[in-house]
Amino acid sequence: MQEDLDPNKAIYVDPKHQEHAFDLPFWRDNEKLWALEVPIEEMNVDELLWILDLPFWEDEKGNIVIAPKEVINNPEKYPAHRDKIKAADTSYPIDIMKNKKGKWLTLDGLHRLVKLVLANEPTIQVRKIPPELIHLTARD
């Protein structure tokens, strides 16, 4: 999500997003995240369904205001996210980490998660990123 945003640009972030976000003091580099050596585990998809109600996706202006469930319920209204969901490669695991409330939250793979939910998959492959490793994903 963050890779599409200009850190110097003023954007609106829905308070529900802020309430559940990670509050990382840096912008993440997904290439560095993917390079972390963390084992892949199977997880019940139900543990992550709560995320679908929260605005974690940006609109065409970069404002973080779109919840995945909105896209699920009205894909034609959100063609960019609809297309990302269709194109998502679910052979890759979803990277998750506990947020500031202690709940598992996606670091990378929210479009993949939605695709798996739409396919009624009961379990998903995840990598549980330890908080002590997240600093290794900071952008240079």
C-alpha cells in the first residue's frame, strides 16, 4: 500500500485505519520484506476477516479510505483494486504482523487475501513477521 504514496503529499487517512495500523516510523520496502527469512505457516482465513472491514486501500487521489469489503461488494466502483485482486498471485504467502492492538494484520498481500476469501479458501499461507525484524524492511 505505502509504495504508491508520496510521503510528502498531504493525504486523508481514515481514522479507522489509523486505529489499527502499525505506526512504523519509516516507509517499508517490500523487496526487503520479501527477503526476510521467515517460515511459511498455514492459518485459518477467519483470523484475518476482520481486516476486510477496515479502510486500508487508497483511492485515486491517494487517500486511505477504501475497505476491501467495499470492493468485494461493488467491484465495478473500484476497478483498480478489482483488477489487482484478479491479478493477485496467491501462490505467494501473505505477510502479517501483530498490530498495536495485538491483532494479526497484513503487511503485504491484502489483495491476495481478498482473492482467497472470494475463492472460499478456509486456510491461507502466511509468514508471521516478528516485530524485531521489521526495521530491516525500511526504505533506504
